[in-house]
Amino acid sequence: MGMYHSTYFAYGIHVVTDQHGWQASEHAETELPKVKDRCPNVGYLTAGNYDEDMLFLVTESTEVDLGKFEHVTPARVSAEQQADWDRQLAEAARALGYGEFSSAGWLVVPDLS
């Protein structure tokens, strides 16, 4: 069995949950389509340390493979767009039943699977 390393650069929130990564992923997969009309830019990402994946709700995400790099320019997002993303992320988190989540921002998330 091999290990796969990557890193994600994303705009989003970390959602605190006691679910395993695969459970949080299934929950997001089922529930996010129900709020797509109010939160059209929100998707999800599960990543973290091997079998301890964390859940992130994200609006934009770029995967960076090990040994590679990406040029990402967050400044291209307007203040209005960012404010709308913030609203969507918080609304989606609450709609999925999560009451505890981080402030929205640009995240760098390493992943080992």
C-alpha cells in the first residue's frame, strides 16, 4: 500500500465535526445539493493526516501535487465576491448542521492518504 501526498490551496472554512472523514464527505455529498440554490459556489474537501481527514467547505480549491507548484493569486477575488462566499460558506455549514466552524479565509491544507 502506497501513500499519496498532495496539498490544497482553497478559500473556505474548516468545519469541526466528530465524524470520520468519509462520513463527513458522504454527509456533504448528500446535503450540499439541497442548498445549491442559496450556496451555488460551495463544495467540500476532506483532507488531512492519513485516516484523520478534516472537513472543509470551500468555494475555490486548487490541488498541488507533491514536487509541483501552482501560482495562485487570491487578490483577483473582489471584496464583494469574498463577502458573498463568506455568507454562502456560513449558510451551508449551518444547513448541514454544523455549528462550529472557522472564519472563512485562504487555507493551505496538506493531505496524506
